Amino acid sequence: MNSTPTLYDWFARSARRHPDNLALRAGGVDLSYRQLATATARLADDIVARRGVRPARIGVFVSRTAGTYLAYLAALRLGVTVVPLNTDFPPARHERIIRSAGIDLLLHTAVDAELAGAVAARTGTEVWEVPDGYRNRERTDGTGPADGYNADPDDFAYIVFTSGSTGTPKGVPIRHRNLAHWLPYVLDLFEAGPDVRVSQTSDLAWDLSVWNVWLPWAAGGALVVPERTELLVPSRHIHDDGITHWFSTPSSITTARMLGDLEPGAMPGLRWSLFGGEPLTLDKARAWREAAPHSVIANVYGPTETTVTCLTYRAPADPGEWPRAALGALPLGPAYPTVECAVMDDDGRPADEGELLIRGPQRFDGYLDPADDVGRFTRWQGDRWTMTEGEPLTAEHWYRTGDRVRRHDDGYAYLGRMDNQVKVNGYRIETGEIEAVLRLHEAVDEAAVVPWHAEDGTVELTAFFVGDRARQAELEDFLAEHLPNYMVPRQLSWIERFPHNVNGKIDRRRLVDLALTLADA
């Protein structure tokens, strides 16, 4: 394997070492490494043969089928940047992403044919359906890169899009080099070998899925893609599919408990249970541990911009020894050796409590649109960190996470967000993006979106608008058309005028109180 391997290099190595091991279970199909590598090679060859040239960037409509992962791997085999596209997104959002990312080929399976056609009509992008038959077609063993198409370690492996405050999603490109620093460490940290089986608890458009895919594929283990309904009550899926490693948001614990799924001892074969994207409260962690008595419980942290995960807290074997950090949650733990962390106070000076800064070889090199870099990086100058707008990014620059933390001797504890960026069911959302979409409608004069905590601890969103009250139902349809489901606020409410604080700004605390009142009504 290359000294700085690409993602496909990791898969190809596993295919050579463990050709008969199960690589993928999805949509009722089991594929060994040999079968998946062979099908991938054939699809990659056909893409080049039919187009005459290699695409610049390939978008993949993500479903829970084997064909989705075949398309994903084929892009990587060709040394092409892959851009996963969530099929829950409306066509308007897909259009913005496709144009921003420069996608010139879209791959999809039969289940997404209608959506693919609608998006192609809007963008003029070439669209291909990946038939199931590819997995049965022989050509080559597929254990090496496609001839003449080796990716460079500094090439982008993938681009994922996060919520943007301007109403336009932000593209986060991650290089093969970033992943080459991250992956070997997590393979060791989470004790991954060829016998691991990992559940795909998210879709490929979210970077949590990178952990779920590449922990097994880099180790010669199996990726198991259950149906979404199976994830609501995971204990049967975990038991029947022999899952050894689980990584999801803590919200999955809440859902499973509500549905009566977490019976004591229900998941005895689970070895590692990782949770991230939201605070992992002690109550949730204990409930999961009772159902998975032999599992290590780990709280993990990592912005998309720092390559999946970069801090991990491994809870002691005895739940009685678990510490209670801020927000009643487990700590974030120490940083990986492949990142450097610091804490900055409001004056830009080092502190024990403040904004978490991250740099190192896992840190990305800036957003796809450089305009999105504004305010997101800082550099140490003299006796403090200072903003560095307009200058080229270097390894010396720190990424500003926007997360407030407290530093301890053994790591960090999460204290919350420093801005209007929130996490809902593990999805990172800029409330400003929802506001920007609302303001596009002619019935809206002004808009504000506020997060609030429900009784079960989950985060909900309420959108308020000043404007034509009679068109509220029309606005609800407008939001559904322009935003993915997880970004559509739970409530949309007309308000005659916004309350303001002494600084003349919208008083969002009063709006939160109003949202809670509406929720209780």
C-alpha cells in the first residue's frame, strides 16, 4: 500500500487479504470483498468507456442498497471526488449542491430514478442508473486502482455539505491525506480487525457514515446496512447481524427506549458503542449499557471540518465510575495525536473555558467556497489569536469549531454552541439558513428560528415570521420544498412583531419562551 494511502487503497488491501470475507450486506444482498471489488472495477471501467473521459466529480444519490455503495466505491477507484447526495433533500437543494461542487455525473439506483430525473431536468447533469446486475458481472479482481487513475493524497476524497448561514449549503472537502492520518489511529483505538461488523446508522451524505464504512473496510470486516425501520429498534438488528461496533447519535437511545427496545442484556455481542453529534447524557449511556453489558461506551467528538472524529472519551467499565460533566453528559475526552487543540476566550487569549480551536493534519484546508472561510479560522499572533481574513490558509491556522468547552487534565467537556448553530437529531443546522429560506417567500417580512429543549432533552426548532398570516400554510409547503426534512422546524408561527432587547436586536430568549408556551398549548 502507498505510504500515504487513498481511501480506495484501504479497500483494495482488504480485498487482497480477505477476499472471501463479507464486505457488504445491504438490501438483502451479501457481497464478499472479491465480489464487491470486481463489480466496482467493472462499473469504473464502464464509466470511462461510455463517457470517453473520467468525470471531475461524481455525485451519488444515497440509498440503503448495495448499488449505492458500489457507485461510491467506483468513484473512489477512479480517483474521482465523490459527493454523496441525501435523497431526502428537495431538488432545489440538490441543484445548489451540484452546481457548487461541480458534479458532472450523477449515479443512482432504481429506487431513486424519479428524483434523479427531476434533478437532471433542473441541472442538465448527466445521470446514470447503476443496475443490480453489476455485482454479477466479471472483469477484473478490482484489488488495485483503475489504470491511469490513481488519486493523489492531496486530492479530495469526498465533499459533504453542511448547513450554511446564507441559505446556501457549505461544501466541506476532505483530502485523502486527512483520512490517512485519521484512519490508522481509529482502527487501533476501536480495536478493529477482520471480524468486525459495523452497522450503517446514517446515510453517506453525513460524515458519521465515514466511520461506519471505513472502520470495517480498512480492517477487512463487514459493513451492514439495515433498513431505517430496523434502526428504530436496533437490538434485533444488532443481534441477528452480529454487529460488533455501533456509532450513532444519542437520539437513537431515546427512540429505542420510547419503543421499549432496550431490554437488559438484549445486545450481549456488542463490543463498542460510540455516540456523537449531541451530548451523551449519563442517563442515556446507562440505559444503553444495560442492554449491551459487554460493550465499551465511548463519547466521540469531531466537526466535519476536522475529519470525522478527533476526541474520544472511553467510559470506565464500571458505570458507577462514570463522571458527570457539563450538561449532565459524559466528557469529550482527550484529543487524538493527529490534532492539536486549544481553548480561546472572548478576548482571543488562552483559557480553560471558551471556544475550542483545532489544527493539525486532520483539519481541512477550507470550504469549497472561500467566502465561507470568513470568521472560521484564526492564527496566533503575539499574545493572542487574531482573525486572519483574506490571507491564505496554512498549517498554522486554527479552525474555530464554534463549540464552547471546558478543559480538564484528561481532556475536554462540552458546554454548548457559541452561535446560532445547533444540532437536531445529530444533524448540524444553521438556524440562519432556515431564516434565509423563509425570507425568500414574498409573504415574509422578517423571520427568526430558535431552538428549544423538549421534555425528553431533544432539540426542537420553532420558526417565527412577521408578514402575511393568511399564507402560513403556503409557507409550510415552501419550507418542505426547499429544506431537507430534518431542517424543517417543528413549529411555524406568525407573530405581529418581534420582541427586541436593549441593543435593538431580536430578543431570541423571549422567542424561546414563546416557543415553549406554544409547545405546551
